[in-house]
Amino acid sequence: MPHKDWSILVVEDDPDGQAVVAHILEYMKIHVDLASDAEQAARWLFDEGRQYSAVIVDLALPGKDGFQLLTEIQQHKATAGIPCVAVTAYHTNKLREEAIAAGFTAYFAKPLDATSFARQLEAILA
């Protein structure tokens, strides 16, 4: 699938974090929607039925955290197959293991390495 056909939802409460991820994705010519919390993401995914190639989720969100949003995505019939990618500034090896075990397709510690992030995202979506 060409990048121009991909659409990714980024769920990130930090404006700087949003800007970094959006910049990487836009450079890759991928359409990006930015949600600042899990509730906004849920409205777009479940209520409006927006279609995404993947969802990038900050684990430390206000209100519902990234793990709770992942569970909702997995349990909703229309979104259960969407790859979800975890990002966090609170990286530990234990947290990485927990994220992958919970069902995240990939895990990235902040600050993101743009090249590695882009390559792994391409591999997930290809």
C-alpha cells in the first residue's frame, strides 16, 4: 500500500510530542489525525467510524491511559485489527514487555529516533 493511502491516528496529549510524530508521518506522506486524549480518539474511531491504517498511542494519557484505549480498540469489531503502536516517555524494559503482551504491535521510547520509527512503521503497515 503506498504511503499516500495510509492514514494514522496519533493519540498524544503533549503538543511537542504531537508535532514530532506528525512531522515524521507527514514527511513520509502519510495522512495524520491528532487526538489529544483517548476520549477524542474513541469518538473518531467508534462514533464517527473513521478508518485508520494504524493508531499511535501515548501510554500516559490524561483520563483513560493508552492501555485502556488499546483494550477498547481490540474489543470493538470495526477496529480490532488495526495495528496499535505504543510510545512513552516513561520507558522501562518491563513497560515494553507489558505493552507488547497487551497487544501493541510495536513500542517506542521517547524521544523517538525518526529513522528507526519510520522504518518500523513502514514494516508494520506494508
